[in-house]
Amino acid sequence: MGESVKKTLNRNGSALVMVVFVLLFVSFLIAAATVLTRGNTLQASAQERGMQSYYIARSGAELAFQVLLTTSPSLLTQFEAATNPGNTVVYSENNVNLGEGTADIRVTSYDEGTARRIRITSTGTATGSNIARTVVLEFDLASQGDLVWSQ
């Protein structure tokens, strides 16, 4: 073979090696972008289910608050008569269907100084999710005011 044929073959071989490296690099970038996108999508989906669970829990607490205030005879009288308020559970309901999920609701009372307070604890879970969120609503038994939300 002549000298010019050998140079041409060497150039063709190096071009092939360059093409393979460029294809590997581009494939790596595409794979990395795919992994990052999937991770971000899963994280956003989990945050959305967490927010849904939070609002379901809050709705459950608001529902229990309304039930306590509007039932006749008032369920609040059971709290007034409680002799051991820290251990008194007047209302407890599991799997309350709230459309987009369920809430587990528990209503207890406790004494704070001379005032008796009611604590509504609601844990919500969005449908099709295992992410649960809990909220607590507390209020003064005598005035049904001084509402305090906590998580």
C-alpha cells in the first residue's frame, strides 16, 4: 500500500472513534436529563399528594368543629361534664370520606389553667396515596373561640 492510502485509512479510523465518543457523550446527556426529569416529576407528584392530604385533614377538622357546634343536643356538653379531660375522647371517627380522600378525626379535651379547651386532631390521606398529613384545631370550650391551628 502506498503512503497516501495508509494516511486515509488512519483518518477514517480516527473519525469513527470520534463519532463513537460523541454518540456516547450525547447518550449520557440524554440519560442524565431523563433521570433528572423523572426525579423532579416524582417529587412534584409527592408534594401535590401531600398538599391534598393536608387540605383533607384540615377539612376533617373543620367538619368536626361544625358538628360539635351545630348538633342538637350539643356534643360539647359531654366535654363540660368530663372529670378526666386529658383522657376523654368524645368523638372519634376513622375513614371519613371527604371526596378526594379520607380523614381520621379525634376530639379530646384538656384543661389549660381554669379554662377547658377542645382539641380536634385530624389526619388526612388523599385517595391513592400513602402520604398522610395531620392538623390540630384547638378552641376554648366556654366561648367556642380562641381558635388555634397547628400541624
